Amino acid sequence: MSEPVGVALLGCGTVGGGVAKLLLEHGDRLEQRSGRRLELRRVVVRDPAKPRAVVIPPALLSTDIAAALHDPAVHVVVELIGGTDLARRVVLDALAAGKHVVTANKALLAAHGPDVFEAARKAERTVCFEAAVAGGVPIIRALGESLAANQVTAIQAILNGTSNYILTAMADGGKSYADALAEAQRLGYAEADPTLDVDGSDAAHKLAVLAQIAFGVTAQPHEIERQGIERIDVTDIRYATELGYTIKLLAEAWSSPSQVGKSSSRQDAGDRPDDLRPDDLKTVALHVAPVMVRKTDMLAQVRGAYNAIQIVGDVVGETLYQGPGAGMMPTASSVVADLIDLAVGRAQKTFAAARLWSHRDRGFTVEPSEKVRSRFYLRLAVRDMPGVLADVCRVLADEGISISSVIQHEAVEGHPEQSVPLVIMTHYAETGRFRSAVKAIDRLGTVATPAVSYPVDD
Amino acid sequence: MSEPVGVALLGCGTVGGGVAKLLLEHGDRLEQRSGRRLELRRVVVRDPAKPRAVVIPPALLSTDIAAALHDPAVHVVVELIGGTDLARRVVLDALAAGKHVVTANKALLAAHGPDVFEAARKAERTVCFEAAVAGGVPIIRALGESLAANQVTAIQAILNGTSNYILTAMADGGKSYADALAEAQRLGYAEADPTLDVDGSDAAHKLAVLAQIAFGVTAQPHEIERQGIERIDVTDIRYATELGYTIKLLAEAWSSPSQVGKSSSRQDAGDRPDDLRPDDLKTVALHVAPVMVRKTDMLAQVRGAYNAIQIVGDVVGETLYQGPGAGMMPTASSVVADLIDLAVGRAQKTFAAARLWSHRDRGFTVEPSEKVRSRFYLRLAVRDMPGVLADVCRVLADEGISISSVIQHEAVEGHPEQSVPLVIMTHYAETGRFRSAVKAIDRLGTVATPAVSYPVDD
């Protein structure tokens, strides 16, 4: 029987408590899976006296990070501190002290991936991060190992459980955004300050991590265009339903074959998986936005706080991975899977082969979403007078955008006086040209309030 | 740079052609992912002169299996022969000759898993089989590695693309079983003799493989109860729709906590993932059957030839994996992922740690599905006379089964003269007691034809 693996837990909040519970109460199971005992040897917290859901033996608890990092009986440090400053210092110190690192910290990876991974390679240690994206969904292994024969061509993912919970409550219960958010806060699905969840920032951090694995691009989070769900009106949810769609906050990556004369497009992804992409297609557009998804699409069925990731690979075609995106035990499941991989020796092999956040260039560059081709939903409040529809159609036509369908209902409550809602679905168009058209439409005297628009996934 | 990995392909049909295409045309990509060149060195076929979709260099082609197995330049043998007899001999010979083996052969694993894995351990070689279950869906890695912190408590899976294609065509197009099957055959989704696909045998083989990973049980395929889709009537599809369900052929594993006084049940799975199962719950029921799945359930949305596997782990809760279940490139994606894992050295670690099909007992035993608690759909053709419903209800009540809802429409075409359809949905009941009730109902003089029944997943 091999030596036990000594584990130090830095941070013992919700996820840390789950990890401690597994290590303390299910040691035999974990030993059976990894061939070695996983021993919890230190738990570092800010306040050892604080009552916890999981009882930690007092001898393990301390406030001393440095002692944990330099304890020779500790082989793996689990970073659950969060944030980017202290977490970065602690992770770099742990690696320098010869420890492997398991982290659930997507913000750290998105902001400091190159530093952290370079330090790990220098120290010949391994960094694992299955829990950093989509909680209990094993998407890091799927992308990095299971789909290794593929060049990923598209990712469409629900990566923020809070936003998905709110959108589900709006669609199912007819709730307003404010009411749905309040409900999510009451039930613990949203924090008191939900900004990073609902404005797309959290999803963008996670997308940056996935894009590193799938394309080898290091996109700083601020480079990823994002639109949140804060301005989604229940009117849009109703129109989406009427048109056969559901609105989901999606983190998306579209790889473009533009070098061979085709634009990247929702149209291209996944057609003819036996017709592989040439290996010289090297641009990718990354963004987070509310997207209208067909009701019959798998992503439309993902409800509440669940996460789901659809990946199109040029060999396999479309695959989808779904599960709980956060929470004590689901996230602990991923953290402990990393500990088992380290104990088995699998993680070290993967780390060495993948060379993530390294200078090994796979040749992909991030391009703005301007060139991504998509259908669009456009909702306007227009003055009830002749010629308005003609004006709007003319602006779209000038950008080469053709209209697929138009809905004009009677005026509804809440709309500015003397204005009526006008909803237009376009055919496929380049995002950049659509955006130009929207700007021009907003300048029309016949349009009462700024246009609302979302991409449509068809 | 490390030595190349020499690969021999035994069999070059659809999947073999896909594997050859990847190795021959995307060598740089695969080398980048694995750090070693994957070199196709031999392709053994029955008829080298046969025209192929993928052009194989003539120097690689031969009919000589033994030469491939004993070529020192070959390190990995990819078995794509199929069947259980020749495949078994070839795999055992390859292992004895010191080669690693990659196989897509679920029938081989289901029938001869213990032999093959014992031989591999003796030879200190590795057997990989991601492609054996669900084609391009990386379910083997998900179960064996990503969810390693979990005890799986339930599996519900669409594992046969042919059956799912037929059921989708029946539900969407209102086609009869015979017409849907003919369409599937015309489009290449069903073979000329579709028996093993539509009678549940293929799904049972795959379930046997998943059950080995999840529970350590070696279930011979004939020990897995199965009911196919051949007798599903379009009437049942219509009632299912009316009741808010879709009929799917599911391969299921339900792990029972019966030792602590609770029966296994669709009710139990997945509730309160933070309330872990004790590690001493050790029975599992395995079966393949058409099941009524709620329309809003993810499994209900899986269309056409796609496969999907829902896994409930006691730590993570519900996760789902979906993708193409067969086909040239999707299956090749999984085969080549195994080759990359062998080149990286990951597969060897996994193989050693997992000890599949070994004598290491994890204590699970397979029990009949009799004790699984479920709701049921029951369709009867009853004579149009007083007291019939009372008789049926009495039989169900005698078995302690209570009724949730009843539908009785006007008589429809195709029913025996003077009989009307009667559809009953039950509350949760033990499978064994429900089956007893059905037998008793079939003996009632007022029931015209044998009852049709399916479990209902709620």
C-alpha cells in the first residue's frame, strides 16, 4: 500500500466544508478509488471558533497559512480562499514549497493563469481546477482529455447558476427581473450583491478558462465582451415564448474559418462532423450574452441553478454536459476528483501534456464578435404613425440584413405613451452590421426608447 | 521528444476508417495533444482490395493479424473486429504479446470482461474502451474518473441510437413502429436485422459495462432484464403525449438502500445530495425498458440517434452527458482519445487504480428489479360493460397499488370489437407487486387483450 496523501484545506466555507466531510467521513471509499489514503492534515481558517456545518477535529484547525504550506506532511494544498490577490500569493508559495495545488478559483485562473502555471512547471508540481468551472460538471476533463482528438469549433454554455435561476423564474413564473432576483436571494441562489453573477462577469471568467483549454488563448476577462441579464424585460421573455424560444445567458466561443473565406457562424457549427476543419483555422470570438435558444434545444431545458456546456468538436460533433453549477457537495465532488487524480498520478500526466497557459502557441487569436453571423431578435417601442416600419426595414436593408418575421401587437401597459411594441426577427447577419443598424434605428425620430436586442440561436 | 506510439488497426470498417483518417491526416494535432507521435503502422482487414472511404497507404494494409500482434513497432492494438469469439482471442493474444488494447467492443467486455482484464493485469498492459459505450460521449471517463468521489446511486441512459431514432420518429411524425423502423433502415440508422438494437440487448451490454465501473458488479448480459421497443404502439405514444410524457428506451441501474429499510426507488435518487448514502448500501437493480419520461426532463429532449446518460452520484447529485451514440467520426473521437491517454500515460494509471473486472469485491450484488419502486402506465382494452373499472381497481388495490389518474376515451380504430381503451397511471408501487397485478388483470374476463405497461419516471 502506498503512502497516504496529506491534504491542507485553505478556507473552510461551504465548499471547504464539503471537501472536509468527504475526506473525514468517506476515507475508505476514496482510498479504494485512488489506491492511497487521502488524509486531511490541516484546515486553515480565519476564525477557528466559528461554528461550522461540518465538525473539523480541533487539532486540524488553525489560522496559520505558512505553517500549512511548509508542513512536510502536506502534499496537496486546496485553495478555497477565493479572490485574486491573497489566493495568488498563497498558490505561488504552495508551489514553491513543493505542493500540488487544487483550486476552485476561476477568477485567479482567468487573471493570473500564466503566472500560476509557469510557477507550477518550474516547481514540477501540478495545478488542478475541475471545480473552477461549472461546479459538479466535469467539463475540464471533458474538454482537455475526453475530446482531445478534436479541435473544438464552438462552445455554448450556461455557466452562471444565479442568472439561470432568475431567467427560469421569469420564464416559468412570469416574474419580473427584480422579483426573480429577490426570490433567488431569499433562497440562497444569489448573493446580497449579485453584480458579478448577473452582469456576465462570472461567466466570462469561466469562459476564459475554457477558451484556454479549447483554443490555447489567454483572454483577459476584460477582453471578453459581455451583456448581462439585468435589463431583460418580462416582455422579452413573453415574446421569446411566443416565438418558440427561451432566453438563456450563454457564454460562447465561436471558432472562425474566416481564413478560408467563410465567416464564423452559428450556422456552421456542428454540420457534417465527418468533414473535419482544416487545422489552420485560427480565430475565435468569445462573449457572454443573453441568447434566444429554441425551446426544443437541450440548453433551453436547463433549469434553475443547473449549468450546462455544449461543445462542438470537429470530430465528435455536438456533445453536452450538465449538472449542478455550484453548492457545497457538487463542488466538493470536483475538488475531491482532483485529489484522487493526484493520488493516482493521472493529474500530473495531464498537467505535463496539456501545457496550459504556456508560451506554446496554438496559433489561435481572439477576434471581436463583430464577424460572428447570427440571427437576431430586435424589440422596439415605435410611435404609432405611418411609415415607421418602412423606416426600420430600410435601415436594416442598408446593412444587408433581411427580416425573417415581424410581430406587432396592440400597445401594452408600461410602454411610453403613443408607442407600440414592434418585434423583428432577422435572418443570419454579421453581428457588427446588426449593431450598426441598431445604432441607426435608435437615431430614428419614430423610435421612442433604445432598441432591445439579443442573438438568436437557430 | 519521446518515441512515437505505433498503432495497429484490426478492422477498418466505418469506425476504423475514422480512426485511420485522424491518425493519417491530423498527426500534428494529435502529437500536440499527447506529446508523442501516434503512428498508424498496420491496418489488418479481410479484403485489402475493397474500396474504402478513407485511403489507406497500401504498405500498411494486410490480412495478417498475427504479424500485427507480433510487430515490435506496434505498441497499441485497436480492436474493431466486433463479436465475441475472434475478438476475444485477438485481444488476449495482443496482451500476451505485450500490446496495450483499445476496443469499442461492448459485447466482448460484457461477456468476457473478467478474462480480458485479468490477462491485461498479468501482462502489465492496459485495456481502454471509451468507444464501447455511447460512441462519442465520454461516459467511461466521467464515471470512472470525474465522478470518482461519488457512490453512484442511479443511472438512466439512452444507449441505443437506433431505438431512440425510431421512438423519435414515432413521437414526432406519428409513424407506426414498422414505418419508423423502415425509415431508420433506409437512412442507415438501423441494420437490416435490427433485433439486437430494438430488443434492448445492445443497451443491456452497455449497461453491463457501466455497472462494472459504477458498482463493481459483473452482470452477465443475460442477467439483465430487458424489454424492447418492438411492441410499442402508436396509441401509447399518443397517450404519453397527452399525459405530458415521452417514451424512451432506458437502460437503468438503481442502487438500493434496502438494508436500511428503504426500498430502491425512482423517488430516492438525487434528493438531498448533501445527505450522503452510507457506504454499506450494496444492492443494485439493472434493466432495460421503455420508460415514460416527463416531457420537461432532459432525457425526453434527446432526439434521433443521440445517446444520453444521466448519472446520480451521492455527492454531486444529477449530472447528464449527451452526444452522438455511434457513427464514423464520433466513435473515432473516443478511440483516439484512448490512444492519446495511452501516449500521455494517463490510461495506464487509470487502469491500475480502477481494477475493473477484478476479484476486488466492492460488495454490490445485483438484485431483480422486483423491488424497484416506480409509478406505472397501464393500458388495457376492456369490454364496454358495467363493473370493468371496478374489477381493475380492485386487483390493483389488492396489491396495495393506488391509482393516480384514469383516462377513458371513446373506442378507437384497431381495437377489438366491443372493447374500449382504458389508461391508468398508478402512484409509486413496487415493480414486483405491479407485475402481479398485471397478471391478475390479464386473467379478468372483462379485459380483451393483454395489458401494455411501462414504468413512469417522475
